[in-house]
Amino acid sequence: MTILFSAYLAPVQFYTKLCGSDVVVEDRGEHFVKQTYRNRCHILGAHGIEVLTIPVEHSCGQSMSKTPMSDVRISTHEGSWQRRHWHALRTAYEGTPYFDFLADDLAPIYERPYKFLCDWNGDLQQTICNIIGLSPLPIVSLKYIQATASDHDFRQSLRPKNPTIDPSFSPCPYYQVHTPPELFVPNLSIVDLLFNAGPEARLILQSSMKTT
């Protein structure tokens, strides 16, 4: 069993787990972890890597580090964050080969109101899996999952800062509109792969998976 977390426009490495595992469980009972892919993603624009972060609310009397992911609410104090994020995506990728083709699938999500982070992440993930042709979607667990020795647990190792070496992942380069091939930037948000590679996305995911 592969154990993942709820993620915002997760990186390519995350989607190789969805592509290459028979049983995938998304743990929404785990506690929220700051500065991770749970509420942020990395995209590539004309001026380099840009981080998009979803603002979240602090529960009254409870620290975010003790809040289950299923209870994490999106902050209502920054009402324009969705507009800013979509503007950033459009600015970064409107010159890519497949932005116009895929924007109609993603843009409506950036116009809907959401209360909970997992609901937002889940709708984006389902849309992206449909585009790539990945199925079935992960099984959602509202209770914390205690991993066993036979499980592949990526809840702590798959993170932007100090990631653990993953011998099952070897990023396959693809065309990126803002960089020459020799300066390929690996493991960005899945949208970087989708907007640049379009229908080749699934093949690139499969080529990025190594047998261990």
C-alpha cells in the first residue's frame, strides 16, 4: 500500500505514485504540516520558480500542527488568493503548447468557493487525474494510518525542503517553455508537466518511475 497526503497541485514525483501503485490511500487524518505540498506548489515562470501558497486558518485554541488535514480550513481573510494563483498560472504558462487546451478544465475550480483545504485539493487532483487518464483515485482515510513495514509511506519524505532520497523516482526531462533543455527544472507541480507536455504527460510519469 502507498500512503500519500492531500496536496495542492502536487509535484511530478507525487503523481508517479498515483500512476505506479495498485493501492493508494490519501491520509486526511494526519496532522497538517507547514511549508509542505499540502497547501503549496512550485511552478516555473519566466523569472524562475514561484511558490503558490493557499492561506489556511488557525483553529481556535489549537495549533495547526495538531489539526487533522480533514479539518484544515482555507482562510477567508485573503479572499483574492484564488484569483492571484490563477493569474500566476496564466502568466507562467499561457505561452506553453497546452495551456489553452487545458485551462477550461482547471479555471472553473479557481472560481468556486471552498471551505476546506482537502476539498479544494481533491477537486484539482481528480480533474488532473482525469486529464492524464489515471484511475482509480486514491482511497480517502479520515483516520490516521499507522504504516507497516510493507507500506510505502510518503507523508514525511515527499516535501519541498530536505526531501528524502526516493530510489523509485528518477525525473524524466521534458520540454519547458522557459528553460533550455540543459537547464531542465525537475519535480515541479504536475501542471508544469501538463501545460508543457500535454498528452505525453502519462508517458513521462511512467518514464520517471524506477523499479527498486
